[in-house]
Amino acid sequence: MAEGRVRGAPRQQLPLTPRPIGFPTTLAEVPGFTDAHIDRALAAAKDPKLASKLQNMPIPMTAETVDRYMRPILEAAHMGRFELIRNMT
């Protein structure tokens, strides 16, 4: 038990208001990031030589599903709009 803490006493809560740390929260805030980065990432994901990488993901994908599911994830990260993400069911 931590020194000075009374047994059964509640732990001190951290403040609920976030403090800005100057770290980007969307890809759009990363200097130099453009839509071309998303296009290159999607093109690389569709490369037949990397098919095993897609198939071994926690939720397996194919090159045919990259635009339907991966593009919205990258666009959501770019714009900070998580409602763009599609659920793979």
C-alpha cells in the first residue's frame, strides 16, 4: 500500500479536463500530410505481393475490400470524423 494512504480511502481522481500537449489529433494536423498519402497507402495495400498481410490482419481483408473498409478508416483519421468508418460484419 502506498505510504500515507489510508486503507479503504478512495484514490485521488485525475482532472477530467484534458490539457493540450500540442500533439496532432488528426492526420490533417500532421505537417505535409496530403490525400496522396492515403492513395499510396491504399495502392500498397492492394499490391498482390502484400495479400498475406491483409489476410493475416485481426479481421482479414482482401484487395477487393480495401477501398470499402480501409479508405474510410484512413479518411476518418485524416479528418477526425469517426462516423465514416464502416463496420465489417
